[in-house]
Amino acid sequence: MFGRKPTGNRLKPTTAPRPAERAAPRQRLGFSSWRDQHLYSLFSSLGRLVARPWATALTALVMGLALALPLLFLVLLNNARSLSGGWQDAREITVFMQPASDDAAAAALAQKLSARADVVAVKRKTPQEGLDEFRAMSGFADALDVLKYNPLPNVLIVTPREPARGQDPAVLAALKAESGVDLVQYDASWRRRLGAILELAQRGVFVLAGLLGLATLLVVGNTVRMDIQARAEEIAVMQLIGASPGFVRRPFLYTGIWYGLFAGAFALIAVFAVQFALSGPVGQLLDSYDHRFVLQGLNPLAAASVPFVSAALGWLGAMLATARHLAEGHPE
Amino acid sequence: MIRFDQVTKRYASGHEALHELSLELGAGEMAFITGHSGAGKSTLLKLIALIERPTRGHVTVNGQNIGAMRQRSVPQHRRGIGMVFQDHRLLMDRSVFDNVALPLVIAGLAREEIGKRVRAALDKVGLLDRDRAAPITLSTGEQQRVGIARAIVAKPAVLIADEPTGNLDPQLSAEIMQLFAEFQQVGTTVVVASHDLPLVKRMGKRVIVLDHGRLLDDFRPGAL
């Protein structure tokens, strides 16, 4: 302050502006300046995040884990479903006739069943056919030769029309009442139970995904809220010199989008890491199942949509925070 | 250019900052607002910039009754007004150039045009060679001049300043006031709130004296 040299000579005389220059800039934003403003916000918000890497990483990690959990459950569920898918078609009813009943009785019942409207097909296996099949499949051919008589009954394989969801076909009750029938085996009941469990699990995953999505909104929203508080002075100055609410909000929205993108990347890394870690032991387990079942990873379409969904969540969280905490036009 | 018509401003706290104030400033006129602290100087400026709205009466800027202006038109209104603050309110995390460029970035000017105008504004306040500096490395007087460059870079029709020399020594204060007078000479309407009465008198401009929100005196140049 003291000993300062006179500085008046540094102030240059001003020249009168032409009237055209005097008009306050009221023109519509051209595309190039619109693009410039967005690019500026995009990279300045990224710069701010990179300038404090630990805080950014922590926020993105929390969000990323919250997104990874439902994704992992989804993968698990899809595998359980494809595993059970092999049994989806097991809707045949196997009818074992009483050993005492003869071929004619079985044929009569088969004919009677074929006539029913709710029966698609009836296949009859005589005791001899059953024995041949058993001989071919089990490898007990020699042992079977020892048998003095064929212990197998007549078997009818009834394919009912697909019953209403969650109901047993009507023919099932009719078969149980039929005389000459020893045992009616219907695989679909437990299959349906499994289906219901998977349905419930899927609903659970969706609810969980919804709750965790909400959590990521809150994480982003809270981070952006703190960012807004830290930059209150800057926001006030911008509003004082004529920044529109959109201009003030834009860097925060981009911040939210960046958080979302980072979180999406973390989530995908986490899911792939878990898949990789499990692939060895699961592969061994699958080998014992004769490769009838393959481990399915995250569906590529779902994986591709993760960054978009997480970016949208980040944007929405930032939007909520700015709507709540940026008092429009009241800088003081 | 600026017209106050029976303007009363009462804050939510019940404090009445202005009471039925009427005054008029022509285009290209320069006036000092003075008075004791709490006389309503800042409130008067805030009403011009629509930081506050009048409780009663009309404030007209450039023929427009701004008291009735919709909230979404306020940013556009403020772009036509350059504001200088006592504590300059520069953004300390940005360079001098970026601070001065801010109003033009907000207005959406092309990058080359922004560069040209910022350099012209910095040249006018004598800080062209400091455009890459951080504001924190400048002296108080230089910081205030950056604030002035930011206020005039968009060539506003109205320039308002609230105690712009409050933190400066007399020598620097006189320089800053001289700078404002130069902007008046090129046609800008300039309103400066200041309690530095000796300095205000030396400037030889119109002086409006407020007392408890009322107009106490209105000296015109030549009457002094």
C-alpha cells in the first residue's frame, strides 16, 4: 500500500464505442457458442473432479458398488433360470398302470385319454418296450436277463395341453381316479414351485436395484450439494453478472454425469472381476454336469447399458440437488 | 435511464431501507449516492440490479418497469448492468483473464471475440500484462481494477458500484473514481455509492444524499 508509485498513467483513455457495440449482447446463442459453453462445462467439471482424485474415487466407488450388487444378482438369477430351463418342458404326466392290468386295458385308457380335448398326445409303452429301453440305457442287460418275468408295468405318457398358469391340468385328477392306474407322476408341480421362487427372486432383485439406484441418487445429490455449498461465492457472482439458472446449473449436471460414468465403469469392473474369480471353480462344477449347462456372464446389452443408466442416475441426482439448493436469481 | 418513482423498500425483517424515494438519472449521467451507513445506498443499487424488488413504487431502467419483471428475465436484465463491489468478488481459482471473460462467456460470445474484448477491457484498466496472473497475487487496487474490467467488458449501458474504494487508500481511490468518470464520458450511465464525501466532492459530479431511506439532498454539478 505504502510507497506505491502513482499509477494513474497506466489508465488508458477510453474511446467512444460505436452505437452498435453498445447494445447489450441480446442475440440468441449460436450453435458454436452453445457448443463452446457445453464443452467448457464438460471439461471444467472433469478437471474439478480430477483435481481431488480421492474424494471423487470414493464417491464413484460407493455408487459403483451400489450398482454392481443388483447386476451380480441379475447374473446369478439368469444362471439359475437357464439351469432350470432344461426342465421347463417337463409337463408330461407319466401314468404307471397296475402290474396286474393287461395291454388291452392300457390301450383302452390311452384311447379314452386321446379323445379328451385337454390332451395333446398319449404315448403308450408296453412292458416289453420299457424293458428294452431300460436294457439299452442302464447297462444292466446281463442282470435283466436273469429276471424270469418282466416286472415293468404298462406306462402311458400323457402330454396335456398347457394348463392355466399355476394350475394342474384337469386330466391329472381324472387319471388319479381311473381304476387300473397305479401311480401318476407329474413333474411340473415342483418345476412350477421353482419357477415361483425364481419369480420372487427376480422381483427381489428389481426392488433391490430400485433401492440401490435411489441410494446412488442420494450419494450424487449429496456430493453435488456439498460442491454447491463450497462454490456458493462463485455461484452468487455468476448470478449477479447475469448468468441464467441453466448456465449456473450446467457444470453441476456435468459433474453428476461424470460421477455416473465413473461409477458405471467401477460397477462393470466389479461384475467382471467377480465373474472371473468364480469362473474356475464354477467350471469344475459344470464339468461334473457333462457340460449340459454353461455359466452365463452379464448380457452384453445389459453391460453396454450400465454406463448410460449410471450417467443418467448421476445427472438426475445432480438435477435434484441443484433444484433444491440453487436459489434462482437470489444471490444474496 | 434510471427512474425511481415513490419507491419504498421494506425488508422481511421490517427494516425500511428506502422510503418513498423519487429520483431520475439521464442516460450517460454520473451520480454518487452518499449518506451515513444504513441510509439505503446499497439498497438503491440492489433495486437497479434486481437483487431486491421494491415493496412499493416503480423502478424504471431503460424505459422498463423492472419491479414487474419476471424472474426468468432477470439474468438478461443484469447483463445490461455492470456491477462493481467493495470486495471486488473475483473468483480466486481463475486467472484474471477468465474472471474478466465471465460475463462474455455467460452471454455466449464466440471465443475470438471474447479474447479481443477482454484484452481491450484489461488494457483500459491498465492490467493487460497481468491477464495470466491469479487474482490473489495482485494488490488490492489491482484486484478492484480487474473487478471493474469485468463490469465493463460486456459494454453495459449502466455501471453501478457499491463502495468501490472502501478498501483502498486515497491515492488509489482517486484513480478508481477517475476510471468511472472515463466510462461516463463514453456514454455509460454510472452510479457509485460511496461514503467518502471529500473524494466525491472533488469529482464534481451529481451527488445524491440519502438519510434513513429518504432523499436529503441532490447536488447537481455546477451547484457545488
